[in-house]
Amino acid sequence: MKPVYKGTYAFKTDIGKVRVSNEDQAYVQLNSDGEVFLIVCDGMGGQNKGDYASKMAIDSMLDSFAHKNSHVPSFLRKTWITQAVKKANGIIFDEADKNSVYKDMGTTLVAAWIVKDKLVLANVGDSRCYALKNDTLVRLSEDQTYVDFLYRTGKISESQTLSHPERHVLMNALGIYPSASVDVKVIPYHGEPILLCSDGLYNNVAENEIRSLISTDERADQKALSLINEANNNGGSDNIAVAYWEPLK
């Protein structure tokens, strides 16, 4: 029989030290089937646009998760999460299209759906999903940015991505176009801690430090707070969002 993992979780956002509003959203939801659904969104557009876009995305995804059929067959899991993301995209795009106040709003989205021994990952933009495997922090998602594209196509080195002047330029986001392009993958899951975060975390906290902070014996909520505090201690240059899941040992 495939395992159903029990565990603890936390989700938290913070405005950071520079921004005047918080456009990040995070959430973790469990259901009666023992499934875990983590999501982080990083809104964009400013002037109360980004926070509205990210909230609409979170609300839409949670609604889809709450109303999905129980025990989605394995061969339909990628389809389900893709459709859920596309639904969220349509809601944001339609709202911006009919209300000029919200023109050009959008959001990143990263969602991890843990179903027994599988993790179904959906990604749009540059928010990230990490797993802590054998004391090593492993990035499961790929940034959909111009600089990451240059790196993956061999145009620049990994070290150059850290200081490239266009490293924040997104190549994909929810709500910008009528239909969304979603990166979806299914990954074997063996009970690893899972962290989703916005760029406000990983741009201010090195991955080796993230690994150290989630490798402690502290509670999940304290780990989330420690991550945010460290980002703020290092400048807090952006809003910060984290969603964290840790199975019981």
C-alpha cells in the first residue's frame, strides 16, 4: 500500500524592508484523503494590483482543490493541476480585461500537490519549490525568467545569473494572457520536507542557509519565521512568502 504522510506545516508572508505593500500570498491545505496542497504566489503590477492578482490565484486554486474529485487517477493528475492553474489565469485575466484599474496585473504561481508517493508540481514564473533530500536542498522547479533561459541554453554561467542586470525579467506569469503556459511535472515523493517560496526569500537567503534553517529541530511555524527573519536581516529587498511541509519522522 502506498504511504499517506502525516506531518506539520506552516505558511507565512512578510512585506520585507523596502516594499510599501505586500503582494505575496502563501497557503497550505490538507484534505481528508491525506493529500497536501502547498501554494505560493508573488503578485505584480503595483498600486493594489499585485496583491489582488495573487489573492485571486490562491483563492481559485484552493477552490479547485476543495471541489476536485476524491482520488484523481494518477494519469489525470497533471491534467487536473494544469486545468486548475488555467482556471486561475482566466479569472485574473478577465478581471483585468473588464476593469481598467487592474490592467497589467499578474502573479507568479508555484503549487505542490502531494498525493501518497507522488508530488505533482505546477509552476508559472519564478517562485520556487525545494525538497530537502538527504540533507541536501534540491530545487524541483525551474525559474521562468530571461536569465534562467540564458543559463539553460548555455549563454551564461550559473554564477553570472546572480548578478545579471535582467535577472528579474519574467518570461511567464498568470493573468497576462488569455491562456497560461504551465510547467507541470510529477516527481516521486518519499517523505521529504517541501518548501515553496517567492524570490524575496531566495534572493536574500543563500540556498545553503535555507537548508540549515529548515534542518533544525524547531517546529514548522518557527522554521517559516526564521526564514523570513533571515531574509529581512539580509536586506528584505522584496516581499517574502513561504509555505512549508514536513512529514512526521
